[in-house]
Amino acid sequence: DSVFASIVQAPEDPILGVTVAYNKDQSPLKVNLGVGAYRTEEGKPLVLNVVRRAEQSLVNDRSRVKEYLPITGLADFNRSSAKLIFGANSPAIQEKRVATVQCLSGTGSLRVGSEFLAKHYHQRTIYIPLPTWGNHPKVFGMAGLSVSTYRYYDPATRGLDFQGLLEDLGAAPSGAIVLLHACAHNPTGVDPTLDQWEKIRQLMRSKGLLPFFDSAYQGFASGSLDADAESVRMFVADGGECLAAQSYAKNMGLYGERVGALSIVCKTADVASRVESQLKLVIRPMYSNPPIHGASIVATILNDRELYNEWTIELKAMADRIITMRYQLFDALTARGTPGDWSHIIKQIGMFTFTGLNKEQVAFMIREYHIYMTSDGRISMAGLSSRTVPHLADAIHAAVT
Ligand code: PMP
């Protein structure tokens, strides 16, 4: 008998499992709106032209070797990643108060950051929004933090529960860690206004709560890299400390390259240097050092003015296509006279629409229309096209009537 005979079958991941089910479906009508990956109007994955150009120049450069990177990753990549999120003229960077390490995309950055906090920070509780990306509680729990939630989304208004948020953060123990989505909150698509961010900042600083930003969609939400980093920059501008996890999965389309960065903004350069030394001790036994290829692509693009400009144009085109899909879906439901208020489809921000459809309605749409999405009613607008919008509108109409 197998020594593993008593092992029970684990459930599929709630998000990636949607794709598993989609792949098994034989219907030509099937649409996958589950996973958050960009698709072209033709429904194809997209490799940015600027990424192809950067890769070409890497291949042509015969001086490039495949040696190990340092534990902290590619130095050029780390420098430019910090500049991208905190701003090119950020005083925190100039004062060398930021420790940045290359990690395995957004998830790896969150994990390294939370392992570091669990080991070295005096408060082991992290507050995450309700709801949030399904992997957050698992990442933080595995790192040894204890996970609490703060109110975020109000189903009644399909908007921000700002009062609830302030109450819950106001009641959090002093020093607690707070996970904030820098922009394009996943799964709700609901972000605080700049005014609300300012109030959140004041409350958090007055209580000594530690901000941990998850920035998985910079540039992807509004089409502007600067606008989408505004929340983070407000917190850095006050001179206080914070963490930021960056992902290049969506905004450079580098999903499978697993390239991201963790930055810890500290009060002084001296603290930042000690923090970096401890981050190395977290990383070394976990995966030793990060992969070279994706980080080289990113560094090549961020350090070349022409490639950088081309990137911002391609990025804006992706963001704009998603926004266009929002309007097309909204118009299609309006044209069908679908009961209910669907204006949240055009108000929400980023890759996802939190439709408000319930579990049963989602199951109905999968069964009858072969449209796949997570059971919370979240749909990826990036997976839609002008061709599939009418089919989705028919399905939503049938599900709610
Ligand atoms: N945070 C949020 C909010 C996300 O939506 C995602 C991607 N789905 C991630 C982090 C991490 O993604 P990755 O590890 O692929 O960068």
C-alpha cells in the first residue's frame, strides 16, 4: 500500500479551478471570465510588442549569462521598480530609505513581506478588506500572521462601505498591519476616492497602523501609471513607513514570468539597510534567489526611454479596451431592459466587475450559457470581447429574470 494512501483529495483552487472546468467544457460558446488575464478582442493572450523587443535585445546580447542573481534579485530592476511605484523624484528613494527586493510576482512579494513581518514586527495581526483576493488570507496565514478583516464593500450600494471601513480600522489594535489594494480592488472594482484615501491615511497614521500595499494593477486601472500609484504615494509622502508588493503580471503581461518586487519604506537609510539584510534571510531558505529572465525584460523596458514610452501606450490600450467592454456590457443590458441597476459595471475600476450575481445565478450561467466565472459573481472584463458581450448579456438577463 502507498505510504500516502490516507491522503484526501484537495479541492481545486476557487479561482484557478474555474479554468480547469472551462477547459473541460466542449461547447463552442464557452467563455472564460474567471481568471484575471488580459485577452485581445480576438480572445487571445497578448504578449506586448515592447516585451518582444526587450526579449530580442536580451537574446542578441551575447555578453548575457545565466549566472545566479543575488538573493535580492537584479539591482537595476529593483531600483526602477521602486521609482515606478513611489515616483521618480520620491524623497524616500533619494534618502535611501527604501529596501527593495525582487520576488516571484505579486504573490511572492506578499509572502516575503509577510514572512518578514511575522518574524520581526511586533504586531502579528493583518487586517484585510472584506471581500478580498481569495489568496490573501492563505498567503498571510501561511506566513504566520493572524488574519482579521475590515468592512470594505457594501452590497446594497455596490460601493465602498467607507463608514464601516473607518470604524473597523479605528477599532484595530495599535500597530496592526493593514492590507490595502493600491488600485483596482479585486474582486469588487471599488476604490476609495483620493479624499477618502486621505482620511484613511490620517486614521492609520494616528493609530500607528502599518500599511501593506498590494499593487497588482498599476497602470491597468486608469491607463496612467502615476494615477494608479497615487494612494501609495500619499502614504510615502508623509514620511511614515509602509510595505508595497508590486506585480508585473498584468501591466506588462508577464504573468508566467513571475516577476515582482517587495519594497519596505523605512524612516532612515540605516533601518532600511538592516531590513534588507533580514529580507535576505527570509528569501535564501525559501527559493535562494529569483529568476533572471522576467526581471531583465522589465529592467530593459524601464531603463530605456523609448521602450518605456511604448509600454505606456500599450498599457493604456489594454486599460481602454477593458473600459470599452464595460460600456458595451452596460449598453447591452440596458437594451435588453434587464431588471436592476447595472451602473456599477461602468463605475467599477480595473480588470473585474463584481456583478452582484449570486452563487445560484453563477451556476445557472455556467450550466446554460457556458460562461465561467468565480462563484462570487466576479467577471474578468479583460476576458470579454465585442463578440462575446451579447452572449454574456443574454445570460445575465436570463439569470435575473
Ligand atoms: N494581488 C491581487 C489583488 C491580485 O489580483 C493578484 C493577481 N490575481 C495578485 C496579487 C498576484 O498575482 P501575481 O502573483 O500573478 O503577480
